[in-house]
Amino acid sequence: MAADVDVAAAAQAEAAAPLKTPLHARHVALGARMVPFAGYDMPVQYPTGILTEHNWTREKAGLFDVSHMGQAFLIGPDHETTARALEALIPADILNLAPGKQRYSQLLNEEGGILDDLMVSRSLDEDEDGALYLVVNAACKTQDYAHIEARLPANVKLVRAEHRGLIALQGPAAEQALAAIAPEAAAMGFMSQRTIRVAGIKANVSRSGYTGEDGYEISAAASRIGEIWDTLLLDESVKPIGLGARDSLRLEAGLCLYGHDIDTTTSPVEAGLTWSIQKRRREEGGFPGAARIQRELAEGPARIRVGLLPEGRAPAREGAEIATPEGETVGTVTSGGFGPTLNAPCAMGYVARAHAAPGTRLDLIVRGRNLPATVAPMPFVPNRYKR
């Protein structure tokens, strides 16, 4: 009986232990401070600290481990079949996604709420034209895969790519650093995708990222991703960057973080993501929650995600109430902090539509005090994608 208890306790402890990416040992060797994140043991910062890492990415090139993200392939007999299967779940136009291109979209529930946001790529290789490459958020991937698989036609399959690692190289020096070991990368445009060799290793490379800077995401076999990581770090313009700076960079870029700025209660229209729903899908519908989204497109949503610039130096954090100067509560902060590049605090949140116009004066309730703020356009720091 005691042995049974021990085995059960060991199994429970193993289940609770955080997962490790293929680069985990490298982070530890570099002196990273590791924290639990989305079920993984991840680097939040390296010895130089979040501020230095943030500024390095803005000025040179930051290298991020994003291997915790979910990578998968949707595979059908041809592009039209696979695209239409995915279009039944997301509002983006995948049917007309050109070979070698990538799109951002959202998995939606029947009410038009966001189950997760994701990237979708179509291969440039004609032999792979029935396949779509998906990248979903780490914390949602198990549920996402189950949701997708339950709704696919019999001739389309979801194949998890758990054998792959994923890294992101971001910043103005990213192109030069990657082109030195993968010359084809230099000619790639924003939101394009190619299968190329990086340091001699076959990799799926997209010109994208989540920092507001130019850069790339590089997917390769988990057994080889460390070689690419090591080779990139030989370039003096490239430094490893943790989750802390990743968050401050995406906040300054006005980019949503799933579970905070978007979730099952928010629609793409409320979230300011209407640009990710192409004209054909807006008109035709045919995706979960289409009635709500088409209504919000026609009439305007009741609430809107806005940028907020608090006065002074004190940041407003997630959960802070947003009120009018007269004291009426009109919304909630969903992300907030100090923007190192902006050199000022910034935040995002949802407010009633009547209070969403840029320049509107509002109060953020921080520790019982009213912090004056102004509704501001996003991004807070201009994006520098290579168009």
C-alpha cells in the first residue's frame, strides 16, 4: 500500500513539474532567472536585466526562446480543402493566402469570443500545398488542438509539431545577423515565410515577431535549434532576451497578450483587430460568432480596446478600473507598465465606446488613487516592420 502511495505521489510531482524547452540548459548556463510560465520553466531575464534587454532589442538584435509555443500543421488533400476547414474556425481569409505568406487570426467560439490568437502560414513549396503551418499560444495549445481536431472534416488532419523548437530574432540588426548565416532571409518581406537553411540547418523562417521591431521567427528540429541559437549568439549584435522584455516590447507596440487583452469574452472588433478580418470574410461570414462580429462591424462595438497614457511616472497595472473624471466606471486596464523606450508609463484597456476617442481624459484607479490619463493611439512606439 505504501508503495502505491509513493508511486502516486511521484506521478503527481512529475505532472506538476514545469516542462523545459530544448534551450533550457543554455538559459541556465547564461545565468537566466527562470520562472514558471504556461507550464514551462522559462527565462524572465538574464543578468543584465529587463531594461537593458529591452533597449538592446530596440537598438540591435534580441534572441528569444519561444519553443513553448504550440506548432502544428493542418494537412489536407489540397489548399482549398485545408483552407476552408480552417476558415470554419477563424475569421481570416485563408483561401486567398498566397504561397509563402503568413496571416494573424483568432480561433473563435460560437459567441465570437476569442479562444486564442494564432499565426497561419502557407508553404511556398508546391509539394506542400495542402498544408498550413500554425503557431498558437503555449497556455492554450492543448485546448486549441482539441478544439480544432473536433471540428475538422475527415480528409483534413492536425499534426502536432512537438519535435520542433522555435526562436525569435528581433530588432534593427536582425536582418544582418540572420543573413550572415541564411542569405535568403534578407530578401524576405514582412509576414512572408520560407523554408531555408540557417547555419546549414533546414528551418521554417517567417519575417514576423511580437515586439514591434523587424525580425524573424525560426522553427527547426528541437535537436538542432540549439545550434542555430548558439551560432546567432556568436554575432556581437545579438543577445539573449527573456520574457520580461518581451512583455514590455509588445506593450509599447500595442500588441494583445492572450488571457489579458483578449479572451473568450472579447471579440476581434472590440479588440481593435478588425484589420485581421479580410473583406471576403466580413461580407460572407461562415465562421463562429459571425453574426456578432458583423453586427459590431456595422453598428460599432459597445466597448473598445484603447491605449492609455497616464500622467506622471506611476504605471497602472492589469485590473485597474478606468473611470471618467466625474467618477463613472467605464472600463478596466488589461495590460500596463512602464515603457522604457517611451520613457513613460503606458497601458491598454477596454472602455465604453463613448469614451474611446483619442484625447479623451480618464482616470485610472491605482491603489485607491485617481491617476489622470489620456486615451492615445497605438502603437505607443512606432513599429519598424520591413514592408
